[in-house]
Amino acid sequence: MNEERQRILKMLGDGKITAAEAEDLLDALGKNTGAQAAEAAAVEPKPLKNIKYMYVKVLSSQQDNVDVRVPLGLIRAGMRFTSLIPPMALATINSSLKEKGMNFDLTSIKPEDIEELIRNLADMEINVKSKNGDIVKVYCGE
Amino acid sequence: MIPSVMNLKIHSGERFKLRLWLPLFIIWPFVLVVLLLLLPFLVLAEIVLRLANARIYLFAIIGALFSLISAMQGLTVRVNNEKHNSLVHVTIR
């Protein structure tokens, strides 16, 4: 039993609050701890699923089909290259990205960001269907 | 683990068919020998780059390249057109 709950019960025992008031307070406390638990669960990093590959499938209406299976380790290794790009080149890349409307700083990528990115890729699924019947699917799996 | 085998399959209709099985495990010892032979030059280049404050780390680049090649194991690319019966299929294992 937590401290707040004990205090409410003590107040009820001392006659400072009525049973109805105590019930309301306990309900409010229950809701509050529920919300806190949900918040904590949202902040807590998700467990890494057993995903190994990213799949990219393109099914064209003109029967041009593309099927690519990329190991996630390749993404990780590729991201490592950003730390080896000379600062001058990074500045050029960043300004080019900004020009194209992507306000993204490559210098701010840290190894833990890469891990989080890969972890979150597990839940990612992209399905695109164009007017002419082309289908693009991107997802991760084992 | 570094990739040991690469399969390459190219079909273009009924006229052209190519199927290659490339034993990469044979290439890696040669790459190692070449790297060892180049090592004195690489060390020299690294020293020059560091003295020039160029912030280009050759050995880090080689290490990253090695990890990139290692991570390629399992990569599959398949492009085909059923209408023209053409296919390009690359698998790295």
C-alpha cells in the first residue's frame, strides 16, 4: 500500500473526511497512478524484436517487379559512416538537405539514435498504391 | 561474418542467360595480403593526413568499410519483368 493511500485511510479513520470523499480520493489516486504507469510504459524503450531484414517490394503495373531484402546490420554500418565524413563535407551535406526542405543535422546522429531508429523500424510498415496500380511495400521482418 | 558466396543470375528473354556463383571466401585472403602490402603506405598517409589536420581517418574508414561488407551478408536484390522474361537476381551469403 502506498503512502497516499495510507494517508487517505488515516484521514477517514480520524473522521476528517467522509467515506464518500475517501472513495473519490482513492479513485482519483488510482486514475493518476494508471496514467503515470502508461506514461512510463511509453517512455520505456521497446524490447528489440527479432527483426533482421528490411524488405522493399515494388509491384509495377507494367510487370516490373523489385524485391529487395536489406539486412538491418547494413543500415547500422551505413549510419556509422556518417561519423567518418569530414566536418566540411558534413556542412555541405546539411546545407544541401536544408535546401531540399529536410532540416536534418547529420552531425547530431549518435550510436544510440541509430539503435532506437532500428528498434522502431520493427513497427514500421509502408504501403503505397498509386493510381496506375503500382504498389510499394516497405516493412521489416525476420 | 564476412560474406562467403555471391550468386548472380541474369536472364534476358531466351537469348541471354548468365548464372554466376562467386566464391568470395577465395577473394578475402588476397584482399588481406593486398592490405598488408599497402600497410606501410597507409600508415604514412594516415600520419600525413593527421599532420595536415585533414580529419580523414584512413584506418577508421577501412574498419567501417569492413563492417559494411560484413553486414552485406543476407542482402538480396531481385528485379524482374515477367512480360519480357528478364531477371537480375543478386544474393550475398
